[in-house]
Amino acid sequence: MPESQNVEYKESWRDEYLKWLCGFANAQGGTMYIGVNDSGNIVGVKNIKKLMEDIPNKIQSGLGIVADVNKHTKDGVEYLEIKVEPSTFPISYHGEFHYRSGGTKQQLTGIALSQFIMRKTGVRWEDVTVEDITVDDLDEESFKIFRREALRSKRMAQEDLDLSNAELLSKLHLMSNGKLKRSAVLLFYHDPSVVQNGSYIKIAKFGDGADLQYHDDLENSLIKNADQVIDLIYLKYLKANVSYIHDRRVEIYPYARDAIREAVYNAIAHTCYMFGTPVQIRIEDEAFIISNQCILPDGWTVETLMEPHDSVPYNPDIANVFYRAGYIEHWGRGIEKICEACKELGADLPFYELRGNGLRVHFKALQGALIAHPKSQNRHDGGLDVGLDVGIAGRILELLIDNPKITMAKMAERLNVAKRTIEREVKQLRETGRVERVGSKRFGHWKIND
């Protein structure tokens, strides 16, 4: 019988072979034969009686398990058989975790080790508690956002939200034995990098090739990032193709907002944060790419994602909070909703690719929504601008997000356009219900509506 996943041959015994037995125990179990060469020929072993006593003791003291050590004889030649059963919990050898894969032994480290321990113990990375951060340290604004969105989505009732922050976290399964889980810190702490570097979102606008034009890093809590990221993308990074139907302004973006929203939120909720790599959003004129590090369920491929499938979130607690806030769907419907939104816009369906542990979703721009020239030709009629910069409305909204109390004069100064242009654009935004003025002209502020 040749060597295999479950069979290993050694001509003589060395204590370092405890690592191989550790690998068997952590995988599918296996058998090591002592006194057999690599070809499977029995060559015999010396001091077999002493080994029959020493090896079981060394296995028990070094690995903490019990293995069957049996003596066999063939053609008058004695050899040993050591049988190791698969363990239901992680086995280490002097603090090292080894794993049998194929015909090789691997030492598990880093993320591979964390994943292995998680599978064996049932304790997920997001479930590990944090020692130095308490509920009082969490970001109150993030709680306000979550309560607002959970109520608006109707996925939590008012009485379930009228709790203290600690009670709410407990209800959402984000605490254990009175301590915050990593998931709670990622979701509600102002600086999630204290749990894991790379727990943020990178957004960048590219021209041709490697031409990086501008970028942003969103480094707040996952809840606050989710609250801001889509508006930031559509106000700063994308331009709408503007037309008028019966004096009504119509804006068409090259990417379906609901599809981008769902894809971005899926990336935030399902990222494997252990990799220390941020969610990355690359925006080009005709392509929109969202990438995140992930570990797909066993047997899944990118083709599985595009088919009807069960919901198997990598971070169940984070995914549950995002679901309660109305950011993502249950039942594996997220990608279905993405495709529906693309079809409604008339755009191509996205496609997924997996590079190692990097999952990318590619969106292709709707050609009819692309703008050949960002600025339309201005013409004058009685001294008033009739043509407009089609991006001004979006840039006004961006200014209002940064400063809801900004004046029209200051907007005009910041955007380097005439004040009357600002006044006309703001009027259209108000008529379409996109913005409204709250309070007086002098002491009030601007409110942006969804």
C-alpha cells in the first residue's frame, strides 16, 4: 500500500515524528508504520520492545492523545503500526499545530491556524472577546445610526431598540460574559483597527491604467462607514447623465445604485477581517470593481454565488446587525437583488472572480449613461446661464454633507461658479425633494433626503 493522505512510512523512529502524528490527529486521522521504507517494503525496526513502551507515553505526554501502537511481523521481520484517530479538538505539539494535507505535513500559522481552530472549536474570529474596550467606549453616533436604520427597515420594533447600549448589544449577541466581542468593536467603535489593521474601506477613482485621480479612506465603525459610503460614491465619484423631460430633471447613473449598495454592504459584512486587507472599491469610467478578502463555504465557487444558494455568512453576528439595519438580505438573496437592479437599469449583469482569497465583483457601466464631456456648452440668454455643469448638483450635495449650514455664496465660491447657478441648482434639488431647508435662512440648515 503506497503512502497517502492517511498512511506514512518511516524506517526508524524519531521523536520529531510526533509532528506527523499531530498532523494526522488534526486532519482525518491516519497510520504511521515504523520499520517500512518509502516503497512500502518492510525493513524491520530495532529495540521494538522498548519502542512499544516509549512511543505511547511520548504521544500521550507530547500530544495529549491516546494512540494504538501495535507490533506486526511479516516473514519474520517485526515492525510497528501507530494508529491515530481524528481529534474533535485542536492538537498541538510543543505549541505547534500541524496538519496532514495530501501526502505532506504542514505547520499551521497565522490565518490558516485561526481558521483551523475556529473549525475545531466552533469559536469564530468575530466571537473572541476584547479586553480593553467597554460599552462606554463605543461610538454613540453609530448606535443612533443603527437604531434609526433598524426601525426604518422594520426589522426591529421600537421596544427592542429602546434599550441601553449594553442591553442592545446583548440582544444582538455581540457580548459574551459581560465583554465585547470583536464584532461589537468593529461595528460600533470609532477605530476598528484596534481589533485588526485593515478594517476600513478604500475608494479610488482611476483614469487610464494606473492613473489614480483621487481617493478616500473610510476608517470609522462599520455602521458609520455603511451609512456614508454610498452617498460618497454617488456624490463624489460618479456623474449622472442629465436630461429633462417636460422640465423635469432626470439623472441616470452608469451603475445601478441598489446593485452597488448591495454589493458594497455584502463586502463589508462578509469580509474575513483576519487578513488585514480593507474592502477596496475601484471606480473607472466604464468599470466599477469591489473587492474583499473572503473564505467561501466548503465546495462553493463563484458560479455558486450566481445561482440560488443558502445564506451562509462568514461573520454571522456582523451579518445579523447589517440585516437588522436593512443593509443586506437573508436567504442568500443579495446577489439576486444585485442582478435585478442591473436588469432594471438595462446594464449588464456583474461577474465575480476569485483570486486566492480575494473576491471581486465587476460592474460594467451602462453605455447610455456615460458622459462624453463632463461640462455641457453654456449659452447665455438675457445674462443667465442656461447650460449647466452636469456635476454641480452632485458637488452641491457633497458640500451639504460636509457642512449642512453652508451658504449659497460659499458654495459658489467653493465650486468656482456664479451664485445664480447655485441658486438654480438648489431650487431644482428642492423641487425634486432631494434637499430641503430646515429652519430660517440665517440660522437654519440643509437636509438631504434619500
